[in-house]
Amino acid sequence: MQVIFAQGPDEVWAVEMRMGPDATLGQAIDRSGFAQQFPDYDMADLKAGIFGQRCSRDHPLSEGDRVEIYRPLDFDPMESRRRRAQHRKSRLSRT
């Protein structure tokens, strides 16, 4: 299995490892050394998943899973959507 973290658009940290049959997502993250490698990451607010599907730390792993640790968002997607809608609305009302 693999634990990965995309630090940016062109930089990915990845660790290949073997886990036991009853392993969980949280155990894989703990054993991967992620917290030591990225001490500034807020582990209390860690968001992770498997193949793009967000999962809890107690989610059981299957053979071949790729555990993904997600970066915190720099912006709120809902707020961005609202701003775009307001911008479109203001452009339409001027014409």
C-alpha cells in the first residue's frame, strides 16, 4: 500500500509500506512517518481518504489501497462559487 501527500502541484511525498490485514487508515498514516516529516501540519485537522474518497481514521484498509492525505484548502469553495455568481449577476444587470 502507499501513503501519499501532494505538497504542491509538482511535489509529492510518498511512502510504500506493508500493513497487516486489520490495518486502518489512521494506523497507516501514523506508521508512514507523516507527522515527523511534516511537523507543521495540523494533525488534529487531518483530512485523508482512499483514491479520492474521504474516509475516517478507523476506516479498514484493503490490499492495494492508496491512502491520500489532503492539504488544507486555501479558500472556501462555497465562498468562491458565491463570488462568481455575484460577479456574473452584476455583469448581467449592467447590460
